[in-house]
Amino acid sequence: MPTHFKFFRPGTLVDGDLELVLVKTTPADPVKGYSPGYAFKMRHPGGVRTMGLIRLRIDSAAKLRYPGHIGYEVRKRYRGHRYAARAACLILQLASKHGLTTVWLTVDPKNIASQKTCDIIGARYVETVRLPKTHEMYTQGARYRRRYRLETGGMHGPRQTAS
């Protein structure tokens, strides 16, 4: 990652009843090993209630092997509306603007909903990796991550699947 990182203005990110609002940008922290990134809250357009959060980290795939480029969480009462999938699709253009042609998402193997989200957006399962004991995620209780690869180019949107 270059020493000088430029954050872009993401513009309006809306998909029907979902709007992503930039909450903060975080510069790289070489001491902690953190990559620069964006954090967005998910809400209804013009609304005030936060339905969830999505983060986009900008760095090499090797550096983001365990946390991934994209991370999301949807509050319990808002689950089941594909907000995570739709939000991930909305930020792909921003990832592409930073020169990322591929992004990685990592998922706890027990998190079936996140695995379905990866499938909905067309991410391809690649492997399951064991977290090293020295990694921050390991100290927080995680042991394995399922890794999914997603190309940023082309048209993306949640695929329609039968439930």
C-alpha cells in the first residue's frame, strides 16, 4: 500500500429502499496492520435508523487474507431483506475506483446467512483457512474463515434465487 492514500467521495449509493451513508474513513495503521478503509451505515433513504454497517478495506488480497476487503453486519430486526448483499454490490464501484479488480470476503464457517449473502452476490467460495494464533481475529474467538472471491467488473446485483 502506498504511503499516500487518497480517499474518494463515494457519491450517492442507493438501491431501492437501501442507502449507504459514509460514516468515516480510516487511514492505514502500519503498527496495528490495519488497511485504509471506508465505513458506511445502511439505512432507508432519508431515514435515521441504522439497519447495519458495511466496510470496504483497500489493500492487497494477501494483506486482507483473513478480514477480507468487505465486511458487513445487519441488525437482527432488518435481516432477511438482502441488505448485506445489496450493500456489497453498491460499494463494488468504489472498490474498482481504487483499482481493485477482485475483492475478497471472509465468513465464519458457522455463519450460514453470510455464506448465502456471498452466493447471492456471485462471490465464489475458494477455501477455508485456519487463523493464526497471533491474528487479532483469533484473539477475539475466531478460528477459521471461509474465503470468497468476487470480481468488481461487470454488472453486479443480488441474484434472484428461490428461498
